[in-house]
Amino acid sequence: MNKNNLVLTGKSLELKDIEAVACGKRKVEIDSKTFENIVECRQLIYELAESETPVYGFNRGVGMNKDREVMGKYFSEYNRNLILAHCVSVGEPASEEVTRATVLARLNSFLIGCTGIQPEIVLMYRELLNREIHPVIPSKGSIGEGDIGCLSHIGLAIIGEGEVIYKGERMASDEALKKEGLTPIILGPKDGLAIVSSNALSSGKGALVLNEIERLVDTLDLIYALSLEGLRGNVTPLEEKPCEYRGFLGQKKSMQRVRDLLEGSYLWLPGVTESLQDPLSYRGSCQVHGSLRDALEYTREYLTLQLNTSDDNPCLLKEERRIISCANYEPTTWVLGFEMLGVALSHVSRNACYRTIKLANPKFTGLSRFLTPSDTRVIAYGTIQKTFAALDAENRHLSNPTSVDYLSLAGDIEDRGTNSVYVVEKTGKIVDNIWWILAIELLHASQAIDLRKATKLGKGTKPVYEAVRKAVPFLEQDRNLTKDIETVYCLLKNGNLLNI
Amino acid sequence: MNKNNLVLTGKSLELKDIEAVACGKRKVEIDSKTFENIVECRQLIYELAESETPVYGFNRGVGMNKDREVMGKYFSEYNRNLILAHCVSVGEPASEEVTRATVLARLNSFLIGCTGIQPEIVLMYRELLNREIHPVIPSKGSIGEGDIGCLSHIGLAIIGEGEVIYKGERMASDEALKKEGLTPIILGPKDGLAIVSSNALSSGKGALVLNEIERLVDTLDLIYALSLEGLRGNVTPLEEKPCEYRGFLGQKKSMQRVRDLLEGSYLWLPGVTESLQDPLSYRGSCQVHGSLRDALEYTREYLTLQLNTSDDNPCLLKEERRIISCANYEPTTWVLGFEMLGVALSHVSRNACYRTIKLANPKFTGLSRFLTPSDTRVIAYGTIQKTFAALDAENRHLSNPTSVDYLSLAGDIEDRGTNSVYVVEKTGKIVDNIWWILAIELLHASQAIDLRKATKLGKGTKPVYEAVRKAVPFLEQDRNLTKDIETVYCLLKNGNLLNI
Amino acid sequence: MNKNNLVLTGKSLELKDIEAVACGKRKVEIDSKTFENIVECRQLIYELAESETPVYGFNRGVGMNKDREVMGKYFSEYNRNLILAHCVSVGEPASEEVTRATVLARLNSFLIGCTGIQPEIVLMYRELLNREIHPVIPSKGSIGEGDIGCLSHIGLAIIGEGEVIYKGERMASDEALKKEGLTPIILGPKDGLAIVSSNALSSGKGALVLNEIERLVDTLDLIYALSLEGLRGNVTPLEEKPCEYRGFLGQKKSMQRVRDLLEGSYLWLPGVTESLQDPLSYRGSCQVHGSLRDALEYTREYLTLQLNTSDDNPCLLKEERRIISCANYEPTTWVLGFEMLGVALSHVSRNACYRTIKLANPKFTGLSRFLTPSDTRVIAYGTIQKTFAALDAENRHLSNPTSVDYLSLAGDIEDRGTNSVYVVEKTGKIVDNIWWILAIELLHASQAIDLRKATKLGKGTKPVYEAVRKAVPFLEQDRNLTKDIETVYCLLKNGNLLNI
Amino acid sequence: MNKNNLVLTGKSLELKDIEAVACGKRKVEIDSKTFENIVECRQLIYELAESETPVYGFNRGVGMNKDREVMGKYFSEYNRNLILAHCVSVGEPASEEVTRATVLARLNSFLIGCTGIQPEIVLMYRELLNREIHPVIPSKGSIGEGDIGCLSHIGLAIIGEGEVIYKGERMASDEALKKEGLTPIILGPKDGLAIVSSNALSSGKGALVLNEIERLVDTLDLIYALSLEGLRGNVTPLEEKPCEYRGFLGQKKSMQRVRDLLEGSYLWLPGVTESLQDPLSYRGSCQVHGSLRDALEYTREYLTLQLNTSDDNPCLLKEERRIISCANYEPTTWVLGFEMLGVALSHVSRNACYRTIKLANPKFTGLSRFLTPSDTRVIAYGTIQKTFAALDAENRHLSNPTSVDYLSLAGDIEDRGTNSVYVVEKTGKIVDNIWWILAIELLHASQAIDLRKATKLGKGTKPVYEAVRKAVPFLEQDRNLTKDIETVYCLLKNGNLLNI
């Protein structure tokens, strides 16, 4: 066992682990006891396969075909057909990071032992990760009660019939398997449904988005702190005492963080601020960021539960030696968490816009219009407001809910949906837009700090200001601002400014 | 102290208490120690009033006027003007229940001691409740950073200038106060802002809505259980074991409840159901209801926090003998909870519709079309589907978010909003629509049970079925269905069927 | 024939006529030639009733029952049952005005001659209008492919089984019919479907809303003109020439109207305005109002078409002596017009808010903050901004589309919807909210005009200003502003200020 | 003059022309008389530049800087700075087609003569098109009152400072200009604002989207006709007569088209259909498609007006020898048209889904489940329903309005917005999703036709069926359906099936 590897048990997967494996290419192992159980479960499947009890998707068909019997000798053909007939998703393939997150999410939930999948498939999923063989998964086609139309493409890859990205190259999966000395899987009873019947695409992708939101909210606090220094804003609302009388967890955290970042800042000097009360966008920043933290916490809790519990249907009950129908595929709680996050994000988005608008306004800063270094010569940050306003409008649009817009399918049997994949995707788009918005705020904050000649910055804000200025100099002349925004966006998106 | 009275301390108000006081007219008392503290806080205000430190809304103006000095001798006039200038809300007055909830919410938060309000006002709020003097509060005019434009109307009433509903009659408030032997208040320093600067309308009303949602989700489980009996549905998905492998709290609770309700039902008899898997709307009902429970739990937790912590700005810090600006008026976390609840409710709404559609379809029930007692003679439950579909569309519409749609006001100082009052109101409307939808489902379930001659109902479902049939007989002939729906709606809305 | 009466022909009904009949209680007559045709059509129905060709809803059932045969001797019972089984709508009854508009819309479309309804019913509808017998129509229950679940309640009334509002009193319909010496109808073949299968509720109500929007847009121009005078704004954007280079019809109309209203105003005096360019909310008002006019024109055109063409299914083709299935019940085009109007209205709503915000800001007006008559003594129009902001947020919410949110009903036969009734209703709610918003703008404009001592107002704006000041005096002291807003709202809503 | 070239006059540009130039790389010329006028207008600008009258963006700054004087000798530097300071848009660059459409739209509106731009720039725009030099325009950053933050990137390219795509390669613009022997522009008075102050990105892109919608609606009719043949549906609703009684233009066109396509089809044979009334999704297809046509017509009319009228501000009035402020930048009417189109598209989207669902259901077709060729062996079109349902949910989400979600910018001067670029973009995304949905419907229709052995297809549908079958064979075995969908999507998207 390699100490650097992530050991999977089916019940201990953290969101951070998913990022490490998906983005950092950390390798994975399967806990040996857990694997033994998988082998035993498979044995049980073979026993049950010979029994008479009809089980959905096992010895009976799926969807409208749930009354069709599947007989033993056809298991292999039936399960291959099931994979093929489920390959229905279309559009842009998932990124390699999302694909890895998906494979990992499904691999982990195999290990819970409610699937009865053949152990070779479990090992194959491990190898897909460790050898970087990434099935091509077209991303549109899940209504979010299981991402079955998408996950089938993983199935296609492991039986050697689909396509993968292997070492950056798109190729036939059998070719990649061959290069790595792996043998394509021959499917047995229940394997088809076990592969497809899971929310692993939305939950895996969801884990990546939640990790990004966590970085985002920390960044939000940081940039707010810098903007406050740019504004020469009032630090009274950061006082601990009134916050204690309020008690909301997220805002406590944001407020503590901002106080820490601003330690030593000129803002704490007596008489520095003249404004009795700054605009609400400043005064309530920690509260609004805190609300995003609260919503994140809710969603994280339930998504973590999703990742470490079974979403299989039917569900194998090993102790009772049965396999039964259930509704464990239902992800509604955490999908609703994402819908709430969308609205929470639209709040922090708009709040950042309003803070930035204030930094360009002499009435609030006492500095020049649009933070120009020369009123007569340089236009500076005027039109740039359009950019964040346009992105904020997109965020408002994306924050509308979508999970309930499903149709009744499969002969009216499948009359539920959550659109989990799309819900997660739209949330991720909002996050990306906010990085752009914050890049513009950071440009403003830095320019204001320069114009103000505020040298005594906080112990946490100072190095960030310096890093920005290393990448983007003071705006002395009008120049192509698109480039400046892009530069800062990259610093933020990559998380570089958080770990200074 | 009357044992039946609710004793308020500022830190122990439960959502249930608000319902008892608002709807059940329970009387309130103020804990004596708590009241002593209020008196001491007021003393401190007088001291501070003589100091030189500028404090927003205290010895300085509010909003764009925050730089205007307010001098001691003008406190009374200034605070009366403040109340008048804040009387800006329009439209339908809040119901008396909502008004009581609002007064109670504000009264309780006075008691925390961050307000510095004169004790006479605190006592007056108590009397408004106990003597049923209900200020007329036009309900539109809050952007949800404090419901200041609405709460002012309570202020108007206690200074004897507004209107109230007293014993069912709308009258001038001074008249009502006189009838009860109460003296109108003369406002002193900080009283104006203390009266208006609070989220008491949205949080009070919100408490009533959350209580109603709690009854709703219990009712949802109940009606699902009856529909399952009407459908002769499969009880396998109610098994405990797979649910344990899932671990979501809300769904556990719903599943346990449905199992209890169905104890003894014919559904558990061997061989009773033929369907291998029922439609998802049936199979996943407990999961979807459970997700509503989860969202409710989140919102309840934070709304309870809201009700028992200070939302004052500025905030009086008694120990430190200061009064400072803060952002405790920010309610975003629980407002987002309501936004999420809206989406969760749209899910249970649609799911109930789909369950009902199935009950009218012979393919799923084995019964007659539209549950007619006579194919050739009676049309029965055909067109009635339009009604729930129309209501469900409204719910989908109402579930769209609205909290972020605020404008920047007051000279760009007030550039935040949550529209909390409207968010709560739209949530309440969805709930009401669902009662209608469930009334129709219940008519279907009962008719299906009759047609099926299913006599052995569950121990929890049977008395409910009987109560329905007492109110609305079996549909033997076509008749005006609007009346039947209304009858069952009243049974449900009043909670009568829950406590059988 | 009474010259004051509206003569109906089935092809000449204007939106204005509907208002006259619905709100003004104008009496109606039926063109005699048209009525003869109705009698002939009925004759044809009796002939066809004896033929063998199956026709939906005529000698066959409706919805999922469309394969059920209806035999001649049961026509009366079948049609009565059909009415009863279609009485499914719930909730608040339509207002008497809306009910009248509905009866009129259906009456007019009877006259086209595609219905084959018995002439006595046609006459009865006329009497409902002329004798002010208004069936109680619960308003929720239409999915907008025919308002069948609502219109049935008119059917119920004319057969003497439902309820009506007669001379302001709610009573059993047979009682009201008796008082007026009218005999309840006995239904014959096709009568049931003819009564219910129509979009008359949404189209009738829609006509009233469109008429109100027409008044609204004229009022918008008017109030904009007054605000421009309050602001001492730049009139350059009103110049005709650039508008000619643009060519949009609606904006031409608004611009011409504003120029006319401002004729003689001090604004045209040389050197009066100093601002090179006013805020866009002022500069583009005529353009935005014009876009509302354009959207209104589109919707009016198609709604008028709706009101004067047949929405019957099946459709009687008299010349061909047949009755056939069709999809003339589909109202999508004009429903989409209403959806667009919702968004157009949200634009004028927000634009009015921004104009009002400017009037309170010294930076733009050169006047006092919040238009106070005394900086030190009077708070004036500060908090009032919350009210229009809250209403504007509601408008943004209401402007979301809803027409596509339908379910598949009636055994999956009825898998279309438009939610036309709700679409029209939400549009009407936006309009009402805008009256409130404009009331507040008008208060601002008048106060600014007073403070500015601008005596030379336009020939169109001056009398309006005077009418406002007659109703609401200059704000000299802080007072309860809710009352002022209500007063002006009533002036606007009633259209009193338009016809000065 | 080359006869193949498009001759531009500023008042004759059709949507089809934009497609020919943007996608077909048709070359453009400028009408010589028109060009003479441009030269004269420029002369006027030089005269006015020496006058004293302040003009926004000409001898005065823009936005909050509108009071800043710009002096003659600084025109070149000022205008270059203006371009640089307006380069603020971010994100994915516009496609080359969209870029060409944008350049063309702006070039055409230059020719109206309200701009006063230097003629060399006009010629340069022509060369950008004819020599395929495509400026890189990051696409996010317009709030839709002029796409100024995006169009600036064209300005950057023509002064030789930005980047372009030239013959497929991204390079510095001065390099590309050099290769083509073109000299970078030196900007003079008003040139900067003339380049950026236009809605050319949204209107150019909008023109491409409208053209695509026109193809889409023709395709919708076509596929509906094939599905009707697959269903063996009732053709009665296609009869002309009832449609005449209705009179909606769009539906007349769709109905005529479907009748033409189905000429000679087996569907017209007597006794072929048994269903009295097909599901509404079939019966009302022409009506719903017609409503899309109506909405398209409205939007096309106003977008064409936009393209052939001036959107300049300030506006040069040559005859009057003045330049004045105006609001011709306001595009609200046609932006609202796009918002309506979004909702109209969501209707055709959902309707296509419901038609497809019916084709998979034996109850409606009399064919096998999910159109399988073998009940026991092949799963066929079961899971594929998830794909269109997921795409339809996206469409529902995208159809939400967004135009009103703007912020107040530039010191509260720019308090209007329409988000036109994003509105157009989301509409385009819906269209693309519908191509996918229709691809799946077409697979169903073809499979149903095969299973039904319906050989006698319509004269318009038959060749299309054959073309599909040439590309995708009958589904005999389960296979990777993603590939089949992609194949048909390409046929549809490219318009290949329309011109058979």
C-alpha cells in the first residue's frame, strides 16, 4: 500500500479527496476487507440469479420493460445490450477532471456492497483512474434520477467498445486497454444496471464545484478586505460583539477571517474613516458571504452522504440474502442544496458588483472618478463596469431553478426527475463568472490602494496586493483592460492568491 | 404568572409558540429579569444620548441623511417624524394572525437588550397582543433589510395616530387604546429606529409558514399512504433496510411515518401487488417528502436563530456601554432557506399531481377510467386533472427566486436587499395551492379505495379515509366537483385530518 | 335596436367594446342575420346527431373517453353530466367585470357559427349580461387549452344549478333566473362542449388587461413628462429628427405624445438644462415605453383575432354540412404576447423606479435630499424608495414565463397547455403594481416641481400637476405617506388623470 | 461591381444577406452614392469639431466623464484611449461567423450617415470582411445599450493593436493588415465612439439566430409530418376549412406546408386512422409551430429595422448641420422579441418531446414498445427519452427572461440595460438543443415507419425518410445510440434535409 494513495472503503470519501484524485491525479487503492465483501456479494448474485424471484433490472427488464424476463444464459448479451441502449447522451464530453470524479464516485459506491457487481469491474474502475484512461462521456442526457444515459459510456469503454482519452489522446478504448495490458470486461448478471444506475456524474462533478465554492468564499472575504482598504471603509461592522448577538455560523467565520486578514491595516487607526456607515454592500459583506457558507455547509453535508451511501436500485441486502427494489437513486435533497447555492451565489455576485461600483465613485472614496490617475488624460475604469454587470445578469439568469422541469417518461413509469447534472453545471458556470467579477473588483481595489497611497495594509491583504501588482501594474495609461482582467482571473481561478 | 401564558425572554421563542400566540391568541408575559435588563439598557441610552459620539439613527439621521445631527431636545419630534416618514407600505394589510406574529417577533427581540428602547414600548407591544389590538400594516414595501416601511405602522398605532383592528373592527388606534385604558406612547431617543429596524414582519410571517409546511409534509405522507392503498401499490420501497444504506434524515422520518400509517393494511398481505416497480412518483414519495423535511429543518434552524437574536442596527452593547453600527439586519441565510423551500415544494406539488394522474389510469390501477363508477353513465374525474395541473404550474412559477432582485437605494447607500416579505409570501402561496392539489389526490385515493373494495386499510389511513367519506360521499353520479374539492381542502388546511 | 347597445356579429368585437360591456355595463344585442345563421346551424346539428359518423364530444365522449359512444336519447343527461363533471375550478371567483367579459367573449364566438349550440343558450348569455346575472366562476383550474373547468360554471348557472351574483348578492342561480322571469336551459346535443370548450375566460380577462395596459402606457408618458420637469431634464432626446432615423413605431408615438404634453413647458427655454446627457432612465423613456407599445400592438392584434374567430373543437362547417375535429382551441400566439408583455412591463417598472431615484438625489436635481422642504426638520421621501423597489421585485418575479409548465393529462391525450388564465392574471398583477410605483413617482415629480418653483409647465402636464396637488398637498411636514400614495394610486388606476 | 457581391446602402440589408456574408463569405461593396454621403458627413464633423457646442463623446467625455472637455489636438490620443479603455469584454471570443455578422451590421449602419466616421474606417470594415480578417472579440461584457465593451476590440484591430483570426490563424492584427497591404487606421474626432457605440454584436448575431429559427420551424413541420406517418395519425386537423375560421397567419403557413409535404401519403387513404382525436401534441403541432412563426415574424421585422436604421448616439444630422444626443442605442423592442422567442421555442421543444414519447408507446402506435424490432432481444428506444427530456429542461431554464437584470452604472448615469448579447445567445442555445431533440424524434419517426411498413409516404416526407435511412440504418440490434443521434443532428443542423 502506497501511503500517497487514497484508500477507498465506500464510507470515507471526502470532497477534498475527489479533487485530489480528479484534478491532482492522486492514485487510489481499495481497502482489502472491503474488496473481500465485494467478492462475497458477487457470489450472492450468482445464487440469486438462479432463484425465481423477479428483480427489476436483474432477471427482469428495465423501465417499461420491467415485466420482461431475462434468462440466465442471456445475461452477458442482455447486459451488453443494456449498456448500448443506454448510450444516449450527447453534446460536449465531460472534462477529464469531471470524468475522473465520476469514475471515483461510482467506484466508491460500488464498495458499499449493495450492487453485487463483478469484482473485475471494480478493479477496472480503479485502473481507469490510476492509468489515466478516461472514457469519453457526452454530458447531456441525464434527468437526474441516476445519470444512466451518461454513465453507460464508461460501461462502453470497459467492454472495449467506446472511446477514451488516454494520455491526452482520444482513441478507441480497446486500443488504450491493450496499451496498458488490460482485458476488456465481459459483463455478467446485473453488471449493466450496476454500471449505469447511479448519480455518479452529478455527484462527482458536484464535489468539484463545491470545492471550488469553498475557495470562492474564502476569496470573497479576501477581496472584500482589500476593497475595504481601497475604500478606506469603516471597520466597525467587523467588531466581534454584535456578531455574537447574532449567532449565524457562516458569518462568524467570514468575519473572523476578514479581521485576521486586516490585522495591522491602517483601517484600524483611530480617525481613519469618516463615514458613519458605509454602503450596505460593504457593511454586510461578511453576512452575505456567511450565508453562502451556510448554504455550502448544507449541500456539502448531503453530498458527502450521497458519496458514501448506496444509490443503487435494486439494492442487494447481503445479510438478508435478497435483492430488492428501492428509491435510493433519489438525490433531491442535495440537488436542492445546489439550487439554493445558485441563489446564494447570485447574492455574492451582485454584492461584489456594488462594492466595485463604489470604488469607482469619488463620493464614496474621495479618490478620482473611475480611479483614473489623471482626470484629463486617462479614462480608466469606466466601461469596465459593463463587464461585471453583464456577468452578473448571467448569474441572475443561471440562478433560476431547473430541477423540477422533468417529463413523465418510459410509459409514465419514470415520472420524476431532478436534472442534477444540469443543476450542478449551471452552478459551476455561476462560480466561473464570479471569478471574472472578482478579478475586476481586485483591479479596482488595488488601484484605489495605490491612488490612496495606503501603504499599511493588513498582514493578509498586503501580500495579495503585492502579488496582483506583480502581475498587473498600476493603471497609468489607458490600455487593453481585457488582458488585465484575464491575468487576475487566472490568479484567482487557480487559487494562487489564497495560499500566499 | 399565568401558567397558560407564554413567558418571553428574548432567547427561547419557538416557532410553535408563535403559532400559539398568533393564531391561538395565547397570552404573553415578559420574564421579570429580562425586563429589568431592558430598563437598565434604557438608562444607558440616556447616558449615551448626551455623549458626543455620532451614532447612526440615534443622534444622527438614517439612510442618505446619516450625516445629519439630531439634537437631544428634538428626540421626540425626530422620532415621531421618523415613524411617519417610514409609513410607506401599501396594499392589502397583513392578516391579523400575521400582525400578531410580527408584534411578537419584535417584542421578543426587544428583550435581547440590544435596542435600548423605552420599556413602556415593550409593555405596549405585550398589550397589543394580550388585548388583541392589531395595527393595520399594509404589507408591500419591504425590501427585506429590515421591514422598516411596514413596521412603522405599528409605531403609528402605539403613538395613537394609525389604525388598528380591535375586536374585529377597524378603527383609529387612539380610540382602541382609550377603550382599553392605554396611553399612547411618547417617543424618545432611538425609539423610532428601534420600532422599525427589524425583520419582524418577514420572520413572524415566516414562522407561521414554516409551521404550516410542517403540517403539510406530515399530510403529504398520509395522503401518499392512502394513494398507495388506492393504487394497490408495491410496499417494497418502504422497507427499512435500503433506507439505512442511504442515511438521509428526512426520508427516514417520512418512511417511518408511512410504515406506521399503513400498519395492518392489506398492502402487506402476500401477493397483493403485482407490479414489480410502481411509477417513480410512488416509489420515491418518501424521498421527495424527506427532501422537503431536510429543507424545512435548515430553514427552521436559522429562522429560530433569527427570532432569538438581535437584528438591531445600531446595536447597544450594554457591558461595553457603547452603541455601534453593525449589519445584524441581514437575514440572507434563512431567506435563502425559503427560496430553497419554494423549489422543494414545487417538487412535492408535481409529485402529488403525478400520483393522482396514475390513480385515474386503468393501466396502473386495474380500475375504471377516471375512477368512474359506470363507464357509460358517469364521466367522473377527467377534467379535474386540469385543476391540479393549473395549480402546479402556478407553484412552478412561484418557486422562482426573487431575493436578489433589489435596487440600490438611498443615495446608493442601501445597495442590498432580500425581499424577505415577498419570499415568505410566495412560499405561503405555494403551500396553499398544494392543499388544493392534495384535496384532489385525496378524492382520488378514496374513490379508488371504494372501487377496489379495499376494506383493510392501515391503522393510520383508515380513520382518515372514513373522515373524508363522512364529508364527501362516494362519487356515484357526476356532480359539481368544485364543492367536493373545497370540502376536502378545508379538512386539510385546518389540520383536522392530522390529529385523528 | 337601441343605439347605445353593442351589436354583436361574431366578427366585429373590439377590445374597447369588452371594457364597455364588462365595466361600463353597456347592453348587448345580437345582429339578426347572425342569429338566423345560428338557428340554421342548430338545425344541422340535429341532422348530424342522427348520422353515424363519430364526432368527439358530440356523439362520442371527451378526453380519455373519446371512444365512448353517446346515444341520442341520452343527449340531455350526457350534456348535463358533462357540465357537472367539468365544474372543477377552485379559488377566488372571477370578479364581476371579468365574468361579464368572459360571457361576452363566449357569446360573440358562438355567433361565428362553428358551434351548433342551441339558440336559447345564445339568448341566455345575452340576458346574463343585460340583466346583470353573473355566474360565480372559481378562477383556478384552466390549463389554457380551453378554459373548460371554469366555463362550466356558466353552464351550471344557466341550467339553474349553480350560483350567481345578482344585483350584488350571491344567490342560487335558479332564484335569480326566476326573479328575472327566465327559464333554465335544458341542454341538448353538443351544448355541453359548446359551453365549456373555449378560451373565453382568458381572452375576456385578457381584453380587460390589454385595455388597462393601453391606459398605463399613456400614463407612463405623462408621468415621465412631469418627472422631466421635476428634474429640469434635457429635452434634446425628444427631438423628432433622430427618432425618424430609427423608425420604431411605438417610440414615435410616445415621443410625439411627450412633446405634446410638454408644449409650452419651461424646459424648452434656452439654457434651462445644464446636463449634457441625463441618465438613461430619462433619456430612453420614450423608447422603453415605445417597446411596451410595440408588444401591446402585437398582443392586441392576435387577441382581437382570437375574439372574432372560432375556438371551437369540434368545428361545425355549415356549408359542408359536417362537424370535424380541429385544434382551434390553441391560443399560443397571443398567450406568448402576454408573456412578452410581462417582460416589457418589468422594463417600464424598473425604469420608473430609476427615474424616481434620480428625483430624490441632489446630484441630479440640484434640489434637496429626498426632496425635503427642510434638511434639518423633515425626512421626506427616503424610506418611500423601499416601496417601489419591493413592488418592482415582485414585477420581476411575475414576469417569469409560465405558459410552458403544463403536465400531460387525460391518459396522455391532453399533452399541451398554455396556462392562459394565469398568464393573463400575472400580467394584470404587474400592471397593478406599476400603478403604485407611478403614484410614488408622481409624488416625487410634483414635489420637485414645487421645490423648484417651476411654474411654467407643459400644457398637458400642468393640469395633471394641479389635479395631484388638489388631492395631495405639498409635503411640508413628515406625514403618513401610505395615505398619499393610496390617494394618487386611485387617481391613476381610475384613469382620472388621463382625461383632464 | 461584381454581381455576386452584396451592395450595401445602409437601408437594404436583409437577414439573409447577413447569413450569406457571415457564413457564406459573400463579398460586400459599398454603394457609391452612399459613400459620397459618408465623405460629406465627415467633412461636417471637422467643421463641428471647431465649434463650441459641447457634444457627448465628441468634444466631451463619455459616461460619468461627460462633462470633461476634449480638445481638438488631442482627438487622436483621446479616441485611441477611448478604444483601449473600452476593451473590457472577457470570455470565449465570438465565432468567426458572428464576428463577420457584427462587422457587417456596423458597416451597414455607418452608411446611414448619422455617425460622421472617417471614410477610411468604413473601407477598412469592408476589407475586414472581404479579406477575412476577423478581429478577436471576447463575447461577455455588453449590457445591451450598445455593445461598447465588445465592439472596441474591432477598433483595436483596425488601429493595429489587437488580435485577429486571419485565414484560420490567430495573430497580431498589424501582422495581418501588413500581409494584406493595409495600413492601420489613425483615429480622428468621434471615431472612437462611432466604432463602439452600436448594438452590432447583438444584432449581427441575432440575425444569424433568426435565420436558424426560420430553418428550424420549417424543419419542425417536416418532422411533425414524418411523425404523423410514423404514428398513423389522424389528418383531419390538417383540413383547411377550420383553420380559415381561425385566421392566425403562422399556423396557416405551417398547415399548408404540412399538407404539401404529406401529399400522396397513405395517411389520406380512407379508413387508415382509427383514432378519433390524436394527442394534442399531434393535433396542435401546426398551431404551435405557427405561434413560433408569429413570434419570429415580429422579431424579424424589428431586427431588420434595427439593422437599417441608426443606433448612433450622438446622432449627426447632416441637413441640419448639427450633432445631437439621442437614445437611438435602445434596442428594447427586438430584444423583447427574442425573449418571446425563447418561450415560443420552449413550447415547440416540449411539444416535440411529447410527440416522440407517443411514438414509443404501443397504446398510441399499435407498434412495439420503444419501437423495438424484437421484444425479447432488443431494448431499443427506452433510455433515449432521458436525452430529450434533459435538453428540454435546459430549454425551459434558458427561456427565462434576463433582459431586465441590469445594474445602474457609471455614476448612476447608465441606469438602463437589455443584456441583448446574452439574450440572443441563450436563444441560440435553445435552438441548438432543439436540433438534438428533433434528431431523436426523427429516429423514432423513421423506425416507426419501418416497423409499420408504411411505404406510401408523402411526396415531401419520403425523400427525407430516405436520406435519414441512408445515414442511419434501421435499428435491428441495440447499438450506441449517441452516434445515431449525432449523425441525424448534423443532417438537421446543416439544413441538408430541408433542401431535398
